[in-house]
Amino acid sequence: MNISGTYLVTQASRSRDRSTERVVAAAIEGGVTTVQLREKHMTARERYSIGKDLREQTRAAGVTFIVNDRADLAAAVDADGVHLGDDDLPIAAAREVLGPHGYVGRSVSTVAAAADAERAGADYLGVGAVFATASKDVPAAEAEIGLETLADIADAVDIPIVGIGGVTPENAEDVIAAGADGVAVISAITAAEDPVAATRRLTTCVEEAAR
């Protein structure tokens, strides 16, 4: 799994009326390394249909494909893995659904939660919200945790982490410098006037920071 680099989380409501498939195609052209199907407002059947299309796109491009929340949906579309939050299946249960080769990611915002997720068998962590964000509703305790907490989590675990929440080309280098292996974004790509150019700019910032 290539968790380093630029990780796109889809959200059609912020896409300027472009389809999720179109945004993902643009992000792939721009150099994205991972795509996560989110679309929480859609039905499971709608997400399944989009997921099948995104699986074809990402597989052809060699891009990792993750499904948000639903291990069963991830298995149904043959995704590479699932990303779990606090209200989703435990990591071990998701692993049973996906099998030994499926990736299981976990959202965390504290050092304790990160350590617990690693012990439970998570393959990678989504850490945030690093900065303030309008893309996701998050509890106050998880909003804008900052670069210091991100760095503390990076020091505490040995699995890859991506920083998410308010990440832009202007602050992506700081996220990588704090210890993240990659950055995950919604609006920075999805809401951009030119998603291809936006992805390229973000990817360049991440690659330069990782050198």
C-alpha cells in the first residue's frame, strides 16, 4: 500500500457539480496516490455503483483504493481496504470481512487512540483534523489538533500516518515535517477550479517536503 503522498477523500457535495468519477480521474492525472470513497450522503447501492467505477480507474492507474466506514462495501467492490471511524466496526471485525490482505485504516486525534489502533492491528492512521476544516463535522476535541499533536502521534506509532483536515499546498509541507507520511484532502482537490492542477501542486509540495 502506498500511503505516502496525496490521498483524496471524495465528497460530491463540494465538487462544483462534477461527478465523483470525474474528480477522481482528474486527481489520478495530477498524481494522487490513494483515493477514498466517502459520499456519506449516498445510499449503499449508489456508493457501490460509484465504487465499481472507481475501482476500475484506480486499478488501471496503480492507485490505492479505500472505502470509508463500510468493510462490506469495500469487499463488494474489491477495494484495497477500508477506513474506519469511532462508530464503525472494530479493526479486528473489519479484518475478518476483508481478509488478511485488505488494508484497515483508522481515524484518530490523540496519542492514546493512535496507540490503541496500532495495537488492534490498523495498517495506517488518518490523523486530524490537523487544521480547521469545513468539509467534515468533527467533535470539538478532534477539531484543529495542530501540528504538535500530529508530531506526538507520529513519534508514538510505527505505522504510516496521513494528516487530514484543512490541508492545503500552503501548509502541506508543515504536515510532512511534523512526521506524516502523506496528506489527505477533500476540498483542496474536489472544490478546486482545476483539480488536475490542484493535485499536481499539492503532490509537488508533499514530495519536496519528504526529501
